[in-house]
Amino acid sequence: MDPTVAVSAADPSTDDAERNPFLVALGDRVRTLRSRRGMTRKAVALAAEVSERHLANLEYGTGNASILVLLQVSQALHCSLSELLGDVTTSSPEWLLIRELLENRSDADLRRARVAIGALLDGAGLVDAGGENRRARVALVGLRGAGKSTLGQRLADDLGFPFIELSRQIEQFAGCSINEIHALYGTPAYRRYERRALEEAIQIYPEVVIATPGGLVSDAANFNLMLTHCTTVWLQADPADHMARVAAQGDMRPMAASREAMDDLKRILAGRSAFYAKADLAFNTSGHSVEGAFEGLRSLVREKLTDFVGDA
């Protein structure tokens, strides 16, 4: 029996304006994929174990199929569900060929590919594509309360580098606080200010320590920019330490309105950890005094910078 679907008969006389644009585009992709693979509608319907009528409705944009049917159709067409639904990597043959090359690769292989592509294209459009100047730009990433501002200033003083707190730069560009940016203009505007601030720091300072906002890793473009042009350090801390340090600053953002503040913090950390882990270095500040954490971070960063010099 076919999985449950909500469909109407394919009626060529139906006014296109009455059809949902998403369903119309989905139907176009199904037909295109079927044609690309040289399969008849009947062959796809048999392989997907759905009725030919359901498939015709889907192709015409009148069939509001369940996700299970879409999954079956994608399997019959030997493509991913994302390709059927139309993500960005399905927009051209080149995207599809690149995706095929990267499919099923290990995380280490994907990282090498990302670094190589970044160096080749310098998608940031900046003067250098990492290279020599990347070494002496140190960007600290991690959740609020990890010590990015406190340790970052000390590290910059020790190295003789300027220190930039990116959040303050964002506020200067916007002329208002971070909270006001989000409230007045929304997240897309905030990300634009964030990118502008990061680009300017990279362009102006060949040597610098940058304390980044905790959520920078949530934007792939800005995160790629930082990874390409900076030596990155993930400052880690236990969730309880994150919470205590932020509370000591008199600020409970982003958990201010939640009774389950610790659970919220843990979820945020879990969601971002895989991205933070892309940093060149990691240092856990828990269990250390401020001085002890600084000494550990200083040693780690100086060793990395020395390695860079030795590789030159």
C-alpha cells in the first residue's frame, strides 16, 4: 500500500497561479532528475513503490506528498533528498560534481579540501589568503564566560599585538548595542556588521589578538573567513564555569529568560562544539586561576607561533 499522501488529480487546466510555487519547483526538479537518468514516469513509480498518478501529481506540482514519499522517490532516482528538494549544491553541474568528490570523505579529508579551496579562491576577497599573515592573527573562539576578553587582552600584551574585542567593533559600526542590532534589524543585519568588523580587523592588522563573539561560528561565511585568515584557539570551560563567570559579570545572556538555564547552555555548547573544534588549538580554562589559565594559553600559542616560524 502506498504511504499516506494528500494529492489531487493532475489537471493541466489548473491555473499556475493557484499552485504553490514550492510544489511547482519540486515537480520541475523531479521531472528534470527523471529525464537526466533516462527513466520513464512508470519506471520511477515502480521503483519508488508509489502510484504513477501520485508521481504525476508530484511532477505537476499539485501533489502535496509526505516526506516518506519524497524519500522513496529520491531513492528511485538515485539522488539525495536534498537534491530532490533543491539545496544550493544542486544548482549547477559543477556543484553536483564537487559534492560527489566530497561525499563520504573523512572529516580530515574534508578539512584539507576546505583549506585548499580557501587558499585557491580566497573567497574573502582580502589581500592575503591566509599564508604568512594568518600566523600572527590569533582569534579566540568559544562561549561567553570562557575567558576570551580577559585572557585575550593579556595574551595581546604579552605578544606585543593589538587586542580587538569584535563585539565592541560591531557595536561601533552599528551605532547601537548588540541587543539593539538584533531587536531593530534582525540577525542578517548583525551578521553583516560582524563580517565587516572581522574583515576590517584582518585588513588592518597583520598581528592581532581577536576575541570573537560566541556565535560567530554559527555563520559559515564569517567562520570560514576567520579560519582562513587567523590562527584560531578554542577556549573551553565546563558548563558550570561558563555559567558562573557570566553571572559574575552581572549578565545571564543568552539564558536570562530560561528556568532551565544550565540545560540551555549545554544545548548551545553541544550545538557549536563541532564548529569550535575546527580551531587550530584548544585550551580548557576550567580548574585554573586567571593567571594559571593565561600561562597555559600563552605557552600553547607561543609554541604554535614558533612552529609557524620553523615551517617558513
